[in-house]
Amino acid sequence: MPCQAQSYSEAAQHKNFNKGLWVCNFGFFDEFQGGSLQKSGRPKETLGLTVPGGGSFPDLTFDKAGNLWIPFVADQGSGIGELTRSELITGKRGFRFHVLLSYLDVDPDPLFSPLSLAFDPAGDLWVASITRTGFSLIEYTPDQLTASGGPTPASTITFPNGSGIVPALVRFDSAGDMWLGHQFSQSGSSPAVLEFTPPQIAELEMGGSPIPALSVMAGFELSISAIVFDEKGNLWIAAQNPGGDPNGVDGGTLEMFQVAGKSGALSQPDVTITPAAISSINQSLDEPSGLAFDGQGSLWVSNRLSSDQVSGSRNSTGFLVKFAANQLSASGSPVPSVVINPNRKASNLQNPTTVIFGSTAK
């Protein structure tokens, strides 16, 4: 019987830590705390971490101890890095990874292009990665995460090219169910979020192809960019429309599905949030790319630069919006209660992707 609940990583963070909002900006990471999240404006980040050498940083997550884990793809290689809680507390802007998992000299390379990562309730780290032959989910046990190197994964689930599953996102709920957000459903007609129970995960590890416990379909021409659970266990999906509408606006939507106790397939969202204009050139959901709930039940959404925006404008960069809990109970186009734009030097929020609440720097 599938059991849906709040994502495990978020539940752990809400229980154990004072929380800051962390934003991934490809080559650097920002944390916002306290008053900077209470009203609209251009706040300076509490902590900004820069990554030497640049590269792509598509996701981030925290373990139970408050250490930050980051997948990366850069000129010098790809892998997974850990930044310790103690190093975050120092507030240094530059950093070095305490643990670095990399496979530069291994073929096939299981971390050729990591896309997403998440911890399951047992503390195992799962990584969704592009490989040279398709897509894989790679599992590492806590013992394998204590030192740098290239440990043999505890398990590898492979989805070859043409399999119909493209696991670009991986998340877990508190029951240990795995949720995969990918670009195409099994029928090839629509992007979907797929739920696999622990017995089904074991079947996947043995090379089987179980039917997902639940398939949640997004709109036909939409691309799933983020998934998150609210405190009631409802699934929220951030979806983009890469093709744009006839008026030239890329746009996006937030879709909420009540998934508790459901099986089979869902295609009709219970709530749909559509864009609301927040400036002369920006909508609240230009290109939603990250989702995170705070302790008050408000939903934070990161938005990348919409491709139709005018280059060079201060507002033509990414931004964050907050929808209060009471704005999420019914479909519509609510104006966000808070809008966070880049600071005056545009040194943050240039192209935000993942957002997550986690251990604070101070």
C-alpha cells in the first residue's frame, strides 16, 4: 500500500534546525535568514558561497547532521561534494569539499552528469545521474559517505535510453517511498512524477520493471522542474511551458495533487496556481525552478530568467516569490505575499534553481 507523506529531508530539517532559505545559483549558493524573508525587496544574502572554477550545480540537500551535499558538473570533472555543518557556521564565502565522490577515471562513470540527489530515511544518499548509455539512480550508504573517493555504489538502477523513464528528480517521503520526476510518462504522452514503494525499489535494484504505485501526470506540454510535499502530504509540482504561449510568455504553473492513499494514475490537479504579474516585465511564475515550504506552510518558489525578457535589465534576472498558506487552498493567480529580487549589484539570484530550507550559517 503506497504511503505518501512529507519528504523525509524536509521533515528532518523542520525538526532539528533553525532554518534559512538556501538558493542554488549554478556557480554559487546563497542563504537568506530572518528579516530578509519577511518583506519584498532586494536583501543582501546572509551567506554566499562561491565555487572555484565554475560549473553547473543543479541541486542541493542536507543530511541529518546539517551537512550540505551538492552535485556538480564542471570542466575538471563531475561528482558529489559535502560541505560540513561546521564549515557553514564559519560564514566563509569560499569553501572546499570535505568529502568528494568522483569517478574521473572510471568508465562507465556513474556520476557522469548528476542531476538530483536526496537522502532516504535510512540515511542512504541517492543520486539521479545521466550516464553515457542512459539514466541511473545510484545509492550510497552512510559508511560510503565518510571519505572521498569512488566507492562502488551500494546499488545502481539503470534506465536505458528508450526506456520511457528519465529520472531528472529524486525525492523520498518519510515512509521510504521514492518519487521520481521525469520528462516523459510511460505512455510517452506527458511528463509525470512516479512513486515507487520500498518493495518496488528492491525490484528495480534487481533489474525488474515494476509498475509505479502512483503516476501523477503534469500537463501535456509542460516540463517538471521541481516537486515538494506540504505538511498534509500533498504533492506540489512546478511545471514550465518551454514552448511558450501565443503571447510570447514562457510561463509556468504550480499543480497540487492529493496523493495520500491513491494508486494508479492522477491527471487532474486539485489546485492549480498560474502566473500573476509582479512587475512590468516579470510574472510570479516566469520559469518556476524550485519549491520549498517554510515552517508556516508558505510556499517559496525560485524563478529563472524568462527567455523573452530583455537582457541587461535589473529585473531580467531570477527572483524568489512566497505564497502564503492561505493563498494555496484554491486555484487562481494570487499575487505573491513576498517577492525577493537580486540585490543592487545583482550578485545573487541571477539564475536560481533549487531552493531548500536547512541549517543556518549562524
